[in-house]
Amino acid sequence: MVLETQRLVLREMTQADFPTLCKILQDDDVMYAYDGAFSFDEVQGWLDRQIERYKEFGFGLWAVVLKETGIMIGQCGLSMQDCNNDKVLEVGYLFQKEHWHHGYASEAAIACKEYAFDKLDAKEVYSIIRDTNIPSQNVAIRNGMTCVDKFIKHYRGIDMPHLLFSVKKIL
Ligand SMILES: CC(C)(COP(=O)(O)OP(=O)(O)OC[C@H]1O[C@@H](n2cnc3c(N)ncnc32)[C@H](O)[C@@H]1OP(=O)(O)O)[C@@H](O)C(=O)NCCC(=O)NCCS
């Protein structure tokens, strides 16, 4: 386990999480921000990338497990992302649709921000969000973030306007 909140446990993903990951990453509604559902190969690539990140950085997107049931309901975590020719430490989150609207994403995102500040000694953390993704922007706002920039992200051959949200550590 990496992190614990009131209702959630965040832990590293393993190959055993592949079926749950498919439920998240192969759902068109969840994957709207990524321009559609992933193939099985793309899901495996995503999982492999998180496992590589754990090894390289000690963090990545983690599995979010509901304490009450022990079941993985989503992913939330930290990763280095390209942004305006720079690298930023991002808090990212994707949850199974049936677990939206319970505050789980915000609870997990806040814990990841605090982990970045307290354990990684980050001075600022970011969330990069498609301009039309209001639920995700609301999570960022609940995480204490404000919008600090706008830019175009090139993804799967498409130009997508994105907003850069950030929050600074209070020193
Ligand atoms: C982004 C995403 C995780 C947000 O999910 P969400 O359910 O809106 O966010 P939360 O889990 O924080 O839940 C907040 C909602 O739960 C409600 N809620 C219920 N119980 C709550 C509690 N105990 N504490 C806090 N909020 C609670 C809030 O009022 C809020 O309601 P709303 O949905 O009507 O605004 C989800 O939409 C998603 O997975 N989207 C697809 C992937 C994606 O876009 N990821 C981000 C890429 S940048």
C-alpha cells in the first residue's frame, strides 16, 4: 500500500489488475478525455507504463481500492507529464463510471497532492485537463487548484485544447 484515506487505499497495480483496468480503459465514457476506448493492447501498454514508472520514479498511477469492499474502483496517482516544453508532476485520475459522484476521485487526488508535497518534496503539482472535461476540472478545484494556463495537446492525431491547473505547497 502506498497511501490510505478515510475510505480508500491506493496501491501499485499488478498484472492481476488487468481485467479491472479493461473495465475502466475500455469504457468510451471514461475514455472521452483520451478520445475513446482502448484496445486490449493499449490497456496492456498503459499497465506496463505504470509498472515502469513505479520502478523509475517510485510513483505512477496507482490502483484505488474501496476499503469497504476491497475492490479496485479506479486509478489515481502521480506522473511526470510534458507540458509547454517542460515536465510537470501531475495528479491524474480515472474512475469506473459506477463509482462516480461519491467524492472518491477528489479524496484520492487530495491524498496524492499531499504525498507529492510531503514525501516527494514537490513545490507545485498540476493537473492537465481537456477544456470540456468539467467533472475533472471540478476535482482539480476541490484539490485546491486553479487554472494557470491553456495549451493545445496533440493526442492520437487530434489537437485538443487543454487547461493547466496547479496548486503550490504552502511553505
Ligand atoms: C474525472 C472523474 C474521476 C470525476 O469523477 P466525479 O465522480 O465527478 O468526482 P468525485 O469522485 O470527486 O465525486 C464528486 C461528486 O460526488 C459528490 N459527493 C458525494 N458524496 C461525497 C463525499 N462524501 N465527499 C465528496 N463529494 C461527494 C460531490 O458532490 C460531487 O458531485 P457531482 O458529481 O454532482 O459534482 C470522472 O468523471 C472520470 O473518471 N472521468 C473519466 C476520466 C477522466 O476524465 N479523467 C481525468 C482526465 S484529466
